[in-house]
Amino acid sequence: MDLHQIFRHKVPNADVSNDLASLSTLYPEWMVQPTKVDTGNSPNSPLSSHFDHDTLSALSNSQDQQYSSTENLSGISACHNSPLEIESSFQRSPLSLPDSQTTIVRSNAISNMRNALQELETVLMAPDADEATTSKRNVKHLLIECAKAVAEDRTSDFERLLQEARGYVSIRGDPIQRLGAYMLEGLVARQESSGTNIYRALRCKEPESNELLSYMHILYDVCPYFKFGYMAANGAIAEAFRNEDRVHIIDFQIAQGTQWVTLIQALAARPGGPPHVRITGIDDPVSNYARGEGLQAVGRKLASLSEHFKIPVEFNPVPVFASNVTREMLDVRPGEALAVNFTLHLHHTPDESVDVNNPRDGLLRLVKSLSPKVTTLVEQESNTNTTPFLTRFMETMDYYSAMFESIDVTLARDSKERISVEQHCLARDIVNVVACEGKERVERHELLGKWRSRLGMAGFTAYPLSKYVNSVIRSLLRCYSENYTLVEKDGAMLLGWKDRNLISASAWH
């Protein structure tokens, strides 16, 4: 199979894709139509009854329901000339136009001049840039001082700083103000040794699964982070399966399973005929909740894909946590080409700093013993696993500042949808990183360099991602802000916002 087929067949939001209308009968309406979420009155507290949800890995997994619309994302469009540029073009236009056209041109020119003046007035009346920068610096400074007071157990100083900091943060403010609101709640929980209780209590207030899926869908729609991960993984697996007749994908935390739609369709369209496909889906209670039912839902979806695309697809459900998976559960068969996928999940498996048995490295060794043709890894590019508390706090602030800024590009500051997305999809992760320790801290991210070391010790070697995958992902990013960056590094790819890398994608064999 030619690798470009995986992207030519219905890659969401990529320039090279066809439309996904043919899939509309297989999936819920929100997957092929823009979703509008009414979250009711905006909450007054970051940890209101509305707030909570899962982790970014659960986010990716429940959100791996791929959005199928080929329409431009809300708020994202091709660049337009500024009003001043448009006015200039009219000034250079020929003067020998018919009277009616001349009138229209003059009318448009006047209108554009008014727009330009209004834009200039808006800029002049906006807060001074230095003032905005100072405010941002003040918020960060106060957050760091609060964290230092907690780290040094200076209770009275923390309470004083907390009251001051609360005056600078808001879930309706700019990115650092919004992030600050959640980080302060994490500090309060840590100071009161209640981080674990809050983290668990939030799970008891989950929104209804259909609401949760809507929040995940919005985040998936407005940011390219998760599309990037799925496209990179699918591209590497498609390359590895190019000439195979029997293939087996083991997906750790399969969630909805729709991340495999494009790959299954591309395999079905192979010139030499489709292979026999088996998918083993690892599950956990978080994904089970997000789906609203068990792995039977994934099985039904894959059966529909099998019938629709006329390709044999067999599903093997494994309803356990990844760290509890055994070789026998995976039912690896001779003669099958095997691929193993870890997308925004492996960081949830504890390592040697939490458990002397080191389940994280143990899981990688188990996978290597299966001799997969390719293993794909997508992870947050953040260092929060074994770093000391204060360093971890600052790393979390830097990482999520970039992510909150990127959300600002497409969701307005006063948007109820934005508030819900940040509360339900991101805030709980932030609280866990800041407030929890030991086994209760499940958000344990590592940088690509550390993952390279772990995979190397487990016996893996790098499997460089295809240049074609890189080019298609760059096409995807053209649908978004120019502030998104894509960096190639030793065969892996890193997606970032401005100068901060946020997500890494790599492949191994």
C-alpha cells in the first residue's frame, strides 16, 4: 500500500483529504457536524460543581473520536488583507471604469477606510502593551511565590500571598490568569494535604458522558495536538503494514476506537486487496466512562467499519489497566504483522520512582518481547515525573500557559465553551500535577529524550517517521495559527506553540 493512501482517504481537516460524508451513517451526528455546547451559567469557581474531568491521556482517548467535517474550523480561515491593504489596492485600480462600477469601488473604498480607522482606534484605546506584560509578569511572580511558600511550609506567607494572587486570576481572563486560577486551587489542595481527595472528588462530579464527549470534541476541533498524534501514529503503522496480509494492532487505551477509521479505510483500498485486520483494545474505567458503555461499543463500531469498507476486522477487547496487561491477554498469533500504539497514555503507568517493580519499563519490555514491526509513541513534551515540586510547578505553568494561549486563538475569552473545555479537559490534570504525590500523582510526563532512553534500554531502535507524514502534518497546521510549530528531531516530530514544544510523536521497532 502506498503510504499516501492513509492520508488521501479522509484525514480530518488536512488539505489533502476528501470529505467524510460517506462515514456519516456510521457515527454520531456531532462527529460530522459542528457542535455547540450550552454549559449553562459560567461557574464562579475553578472547582465548581461543573468542573472536572479526566487527564490529557483520557482526553486524547475519549477525544480520539475523529471529527469528520471538512469545513474550516470555527475562527480559523485563510489570511485576509488588512483594511489598509484593501484600500491601497483600490487606489491602484484603473480609473476608466464604468460609472456604476466606479461608484461601487468608491463606496467600498470609503467603507474600508472607515474599517481601517475603527481598527486604528481600537488599537489606540487598547491597554498599553507594557501594562499587559507587567500584569502577566505579576501573575507569574505571585504564583511562583505562592508555590515557594507551600514548598517551604510557610503557612502564613502562603495565606497572605494567596489572597493577593486571587485578585489577579480569573477563569474568564487572559491565559495566565485562567491557568493561575487552577494552579492556585492545586496549591491550596497541596497545602491542606487534600490534593488526592479533591482529585478523586472531581471524578464523582463528571458531566454526563455525552457532554464530556462534546467538550473533548471542541478541544480536538480547535487545536491540532491530538490530530497530530493520530496522524503520526497512523502513518508509521501504514508504512509498516505496506505489504502485509494479516495485521494486528494493539492499542493501549482504545477509548472510542475511531482513531483507526482512516487506517482501516486505507487498508481496505489497497490495490492488491485488503489484509485481515485484528485490533486489540486495552480499556480502563476512565475511557469506559467517557464512552458511556463498555468495549462492546467499540466492537460494534469496528464491525460497522468492516461491513462498510468490505475489509475483515476482528476485535479483541481487554478491559484492564495497561499496567495489568499480560502476554496471554494480547493473543498474539504467528504470521501476523504486529503494531503497538501508545498515544498520550504511557505516562500514566508508574515508573521506578513510584513502584520498585517499575511497571513503565516493564510494559515496554513486554511489548518488545512481542517483536512488533512498529511501536508508536505520542506523549506530552513536559518534564513532571521525578522533578522536585517547585521545578515541576514552574514546568507545568510554562507548559499549560502555551496550551491556554493556543486555545485563545479560536475560543473567545467570554466563551462558555472555552471555560468548559479548560475545566473539564485540562484543569484536573493541573490539580493532579500540583497537589498530588506518590501513587496518587498519575500525571507523570517525560521529555522525548527520556522516552528514547527507556525505549533503548528495553531493546527498541528508532523507526524514523516518513517525510510524507511530515508534509501532510504541515498541511494540517496550515489550517491553524501560524504560531504552531513542527520540528523534526532524529526521526521524531515535535508539535509546539511558539517556542514551546508540547507534543512529541515517535516510532520504534
